[in-house]
Amino acid sequence: MLLKRLPVIFSILIFLLVACGAPTESSILSAALSELSGKVDMKIAGGDDFTPATVASTLNVNGQIRTGDDGRVRLDLSSGTIIRVAPSSLFTLLSNEEVEGGLATKLKLDIGKVFIILNGGSADVETPSGVASVRGSYMKVEVDPETLDIYVTCLEGNCSASNPAGTVNFTNGERVILFHRDPVTGNWTVPNVEPMTPEEFQEWLDENPEAKELFEQAMATVTALAESTEAPTEEPTEEPTQEPGTGSDGNGSNGGSNGCFSIIQPPAGSSFPKYGPVDFEWGDQSGAEYYVVTFIDKNGYRVTIRTMDTSAAWYIELFPAGGEYNWFVTAYGADGGEICSSAPAAFSKPQGDPTPKPPKEEEEEKEEIACDPCDPDSSCALDPESYEWYYTCSEYQLY
């Protein structure tokens, strides 16, 4: 009898073990509020009304944050991600989902602006005109209240933006505009990638203390690229072996029988202003794992930049010296061996301005202004045993 029941008992045990081992909702999303300023309201999931938020408030899934014209708030998500909600915004916390490589956090922005400082995983922001995503670090999403166009900036990391017309990927220092659906034709515009503006870089610094270190690192890298140029030596430098226009493909490329790629833009002889981004592009070389772009100024100093892409938008400020620059691109294979180099091209630019010294920290300036000679903890405190302290700080001064 017992033997007949063993299969049933065994099945029940397996069911219980599976049930007990089932994953729990450990990735349920929540957010702690802090750094509130101005008018900040919140509404719990399923609630009817918004109520004033406090630093003790916690936002759960499907909860909403609404900021006034002067309202700002920082949200620390349970996933470790930081979100800063700007004034005049309406923001909803949607969900977390387990995906390969971590958690995928979903958010919704109806109006206004949010800055996302991601800590692992990825984040998707749903908007009225498309979806913006980040895997890496820093992304801003802004909804224009009148046009419903979406402005997405990627300070650092791997970002993407999509609407029914298509999807684009972009990265450090780039931005995308997701235009709203044309109400007349019903069509969507394919998103396009372009460099971030100086104002957008500054906005990250103004709104996000967390971005300051990253921004300074980026600027230090740019400065290093400009300053760590190789001085010319008496030894002849190795240049592309063929003159421009003698390539085997007959279209101005150089190289051997494998037909080396050509520079596409900027056109040879271009003249650039003192500031701003410039698009550099070259052809794709078969078998290339990466490319090294070399810039040489009129004095023979050179800057080299390595990239896996065949195009890049670099700020002309990378080249502080004025005059003419020659540049060419060298393709390298997976084994690190050189495949071939493009024919050189030239451009010119005016002399750059000297890099200004960074201003003192505002907090340090406040401390200097607030220095009190009568405060024993102050850096300029007087000796309480001295006559100077007596006549300066004592409440019992002479008459």
C-alpha cells in the first residue's frame, strides 16, 4: 500500500520544493526621496490625489512625482540608480525586470526633465514621442511641454533612442532629438545623432554634482590629448608610403594591392573656426579591428587617437596650435599588425585661447568670507589670552 503511494508522495515533495525555491519579488522597485526644494508632490499607486512629499517619503512602483516651477528632488532607487527630477515635471516609477546582465528599470516621463545616473543594469524612459534607454551611466531625458519633442543627452555610457521610425545608438557627449508625430501626415521622423552643445554640458554640471568628477576627467583627457603630443625628432617620421591619388582603386586611396580606404570628410583644405565639433570620417577597411587617427601640426608635433569606428565628431579645441594640420588614418588588424594607412589630408584653424584656470570652489570662498577671529574653531581665530582678542572679541570692551 505504501509502495503504491510513494509516487504521489514524491510528486508532492517535488512540488513543494519547487514552490519554496521560486524566485521572490526581490527586485521590486522603490525610491527614497531626498534633496527636496520648492514644490514637490507625490501620489501613491492607485491614489486619487497628489500630496506634498517629504524627505521621509518613499516612492513605490506606479507612484508618481510632480514638481512645480521651482521644484527639484533626488530619487535613490532601490537598484542603486540616482534620478534627479527637474522643475515642472511629471514622473512615474514603473518597474524592474530581470534581464541578462542585471536589472532593466522602466520609468515614464510625461513632461519635464530627468537626469539618470545609472548604477549597473539599464534604464528605459517612456515618453510621449518615443523611448530613451541607457546602459552605463549618465543620460538626460527632457520633454518639451509645447511640441512634445524629446531631447536626450548621453554624457557617458551607451544610450539609445527609438520611435516608430527607427532606433539609433549614441554615446559619450552625443545627443538625439525624438521629434513628435506629425499631426498632419501621421509620420514620424527618424532620430539623428549629433554632438552635445556646450550649454548641455554645462547643464549637467549645474544640475548634477555626481557629474562633476566625470566631466573633469573628460576635460583632463582632452587636455592630455592636446598637451601630450610627441615632439619632432631628428629621425624621419614614418608617413604613408604612397602619395595621395596613387592608390590601386583609382579614387585617391593609398596602400598596396588590397586597396586601402580613403578619407571621406572633412574635405582636404578645409578651414575651421576656433571652437566647435568637426566630423571626421573615413572608409571601412576589410579586416580592420581598430583605427589610429594621427594629426600633425605645422611644427611636427602629433596627436594620435585610437577608435574602433570609421567616424567621430571631435572638438577642434583638441588642437590648440593655429595653422595647418595634416591627418591620416591607419588600420590595424586583430593581431595588432598594421594593414595600411590612408593618404593624408590637411585642414587649418586659428590659434586657440589659453585654458582658463578653474575657479575656486564656492564652498571654499564661503569659508574664507565666513572666517571669524572670535571663533576658536576658525582658521583665523585669535589667541583668547591676547589683548587683541580682548579688544576685538570681549563683550566688556572699554566704554
